[in-house]
Amino acid sequence: MTRVSESTGYGPNTQMSLFGYIMAAVLVMIALPLLPVIVPAYLIWRVFSADKPEHSFETWRKERGRPPSSS
């Protein structure tokens, strides 16, 4: 059986892999302390913006007076 690195000539790029892991760790370190702020802010935003109806395909069909599709 031929290995991928032999058939394409490319091997794993450890420098880019290391960069990805470092960036993920940095994002986690930034995001975890912000979670206690983000979650209540999102919930408050949802409570005060809930009075606006969501537009969906179903409400569009009802507004246009089209019957439900039979497919």
C-alpha cells in the first residue's frame, strides 16, 4: 500500500500544526474568562429582541397566501 506522503510528495507540516495548536490555546485562554460576560449578555439581548418576529420561509408563504407544498 502506498502512503499519502509518498504518493503526493508532501508530508505533514509540523510548523503549521504547531501554529494551529498555539492559536487554539490562545483563543481558549481569551474566550474562557469572557464566558461569564458573554452568556448573560446574549440572554439579555435575546429577551429584549424577542418581541420582533422572525422571518422564515413559512411566514413568507403565509403572507403571500400560498398553499403548503405537497412534495
